[in-house]
Amino acid sequence: MPSVQDRVVAVTARVLQLDESEIKLEQNFSADLGAESVQSIELVANFEEEFGIEMEEDAALSVDTVASAVEFITKVCEEQGVAV
């Protein structure tokens, strides 16, 4: 099974129409990867679908880097009893 990091990168690449190899953990979704506000909401929805979780929207939208998204999603999965 792919890691949380691999799955976050795959979803990010799909939503932002980027190549997975272009996405680095330290990159900021908006400043570095070009995500606009609509795409940020789309990312949250796609992460929820990918991991089978519910995220508090404001908290999820405050996550700004790929690495922090991996940490945030891992924490939410643990809190909601979703195996990762």
C-alpha cells in the first residue's frame, strides 16, 4: 500500500495537473505549486475521498505545505481510526 506521502503527492499532482516528480515536501501549495483557492478546496475534498476521512475545512485549508498536509492527514486518520 502506498504511504500517506505518496498518496498526498499523487492527489496533489492530479488536482493541480502536475507531474508527481515536480512535487517536493517543502513546497507551498499556493506559492510553489500554483494552487488557487478553488483548487485548495478541491485538494481538501480529494484528500478526504482518498483517505476516507472528514477534515475540518478551515483547519485543512490552513495547511500550506505538502509535508504539513502529510502530517495533518496522518493525524486525522489516527483520530478517526482510519488505517494508513
